Amino acid sequence: MAIPPADRQAFAALAREHHRSLLIYARALARNEATAADLVQDAFVAAWRNLGRFDITRDFGAWLRGIIRNKWREYLRRHAREVDVDDATLEAWESRFAQWDTKRSTGDADQLDALDECLKHLPDAMSEAVRRFYYHEEPGETIAAALGIDTATFRKRLERARHALRACLDRKLLTPA
């Protein structure tokens, strides 16, 4: 059975719209980039296969997060050594992501895009520290050694970067355009 091109295009548009927030959600669950990417991909495949079951009165992002949660639970059953996230934490994350979806759908500034933009404006030394510490989860001592600085200097650099990012985000998100 062939899928109509309009359905493929609509699904692709929704997938692009939600992809980033779903990766972040899956990353919060799995605490591993590769596993998060696999969970999101598996969720998109499952969503595509079950698109006929999707209730259009529901939020597409919430539906996909539910699929990701189920894929995560399947993953945990297969990899029993992984630490499970309790239901209360899952509910808190779901609430937070639902707020992000609401902000995006009402046209409010996208916080993640604003953070990316602010990160681009940091000096290279600060942005490198932030990326390695928060995005790649490298230990501070490892980053300090790789950057040729001592650990105290690294911590101070990271602190200054956080302050600069906070100020930039405040300007971008709190100042009306």
C-alpha cells in the first residue's frame, strides 16, 4: 500500500519540528547521545507505522514522547544494567517538555535556539569549556588538561561562561522584540 505524498510531507514536517526536543528528552532518559538518537529514530519509525492510530486532537510531541518512554522501557528490559528513571521524574520531564511545546506553538522565543545563539557569541575558550562539560559530559579535570589550564582556572572559566549565557538569555528571552 502506497502512502500518499501529502501524508509523508506532513509527517516529515512534524518530525523536523519535534526532532530536537525529542532528542533532548531521550538524552535526559538515556544519558547517552547514541542511545538517545536510537530511541528517537525507533520512535519515529513506530509513529510512522502507527500514524493511522494517532488522535489528531492530541499533541504530536506528547505522543512521540510517550513512544520514546515505551522504547526506553524496552531498552531497559534488554539492558538490565542501566539505571531506570522513576515515574515521578518522567512526569516532571513530560510537564517541562509540554511547556516547551506550548511556547513553540504560541510563537514564543525558542529557548534552545536562543541558547545556541548565545553560545555562538561566547569567546572560543568559554564555548569550548561549555560544550565539552555540558554537551559531551567530560570531567573537568580532563577538559582542563586538554585545554592546558589548571582545574581551578577551568572552573572559573565555566562559571563566567554560565553568567554570560544567563545574561544573554535574559536579554534574548525577556526583552520584547
